[in-house]
Amino acid sequence: MEFTALFIAITIVMLVAWRGSRSLALALTAAVLVACVATYLHHATDTLKLSF
């Protein structure tokens, strides 16, 4: 679900960058980048339960 939200957020950022102001687009890009890094770190630190 969070990946869908990130995809929609990136789409909104692209639309703002195309139609809106540059400063708003840069601020939204920074916010989405922080959200992407937070999501990555959340999933990268999960332990895998593997049994061989």
C-alpha cells in the first residue's frame, strides 16, 4: 500500500513540476525523496525468516 502511495505522490510531483511553481516542485520532490528513503529503510531492516 505504501508503494502505491509513493507512486501517486511521485505522479503528483511530476504534475506540479509541469504546471506549478518551481519552488513547490522542489519542496515536494524533497518530501517524496525522504518518504522513499524512509520506506526503503523500513523494509531493508526487516529480518528474513528463512529455513533451509
